[in-house]
Amino acid sequence: MIRMLLADDQNMLRGAMAAMLDLEEDFVVTNQAANGEEVLQALETQTFDLLILDIEMPKFNGLEVVKQLRQNSRIEKVLMLTTFSTAAYVKEAMKLKVEGYLLKDTPSDQLAHAVRDIVYHGRAVISPEITYQFVQGIDNPLSEREKEILHLAEKGFSTKQIAAELFLSPGTVRNYFSELLDKLGAQNRSHAVYIAKEKEYI
């Protein structure tokens, strides 16, 4: 049996996906998580064959979870299942050597095939749509979420206001700004907005 942990902050979607995966005779979703912190807590006491992670989650997003996995030399393979297919996310996932990257609207039979390819055969799986969008968007290093945050910062929104507007935690927004400053080589958030506009990233 392929033992899986499924993480997504949308409860109905996560429940439906878990039920769908459990229909496969060689799959079992042993744990569900609503955020990255719950994933890391589960990993303190358990091991899995595969982690299916959403990217946009509170507390720790999917990529932040994978960074910690890699740092701790965990054995779990990772399939990112997301609505986001921007070049920045794909590049980061590739850097972290994520085994799979699929969109959430992937048909159930293709998802099941991808799980078996990753776990049984050690193959990397990536949606053709993501590959295409990655090539199209490679000149812009910012994700859609990062662009949204910069647009709100440009309007003068505070960290708490941005968090409320985008349904994120203030800590997650601060993490985004930290990444943005590093990515853009900016000194502060105003400078980040200026650089992003100058380079026509937003």
C-alpha cells in the first residue's frame, strides 16, 4: 500500500480528494493536514511513501515544508498539487527536487497514475500545462501571490491588512516579503515595489 499524507487548506476539496484516492486499492491516505505546521507535526512521529502538498497553505506553505524535509534528509517523496503554475513556483520546486507537480484539476486517473509513477518507478511527473506556462513565464520571477502582495503594498496596505485581504497569516506575509527582498535585491518593501514596477514584473 502507498501510504500518503494529503495537505490542503480547503477542507471540502481535501476531503473529496482523500476519498477519491482511497478508492484505489493500493492507496491509503493515513493523514490529512490543513496547513504546513500540521504536516511537520505528523512527520515527527510517522513516515509516508508520498506527501501530496498544496503550495498556498497557512503557517508554512508547501515549498517551505519541502525545504525542511530536504534539510532533515526525510525519505518521503513529494507531489505538489496546486492551482498555481507560475514560473517562480516551478523553479523553486525544481530546485528542491520535488518529484511531482500537478494542477488540482488533473483528472483522477492521471493523478493515480502519477502517484504510482513517483512511488513505484521513481519517475518525475509534471503537468504539460505547467511546463508550457513555466517556459512562457520564465522572464518574470514573481509568483501571482507575490504580485498580489506587491500591488497591495503599493497601495499602502500594512502587513496585517495584506494578510486579511489575502486570507493569509501575518507571518506568512512577512515570509513573502523576506523572499521578495532577496529575490529582487531590494532594501525594503517600497524598494521592492519600485524594482518590480521598473522591471515590469507587476
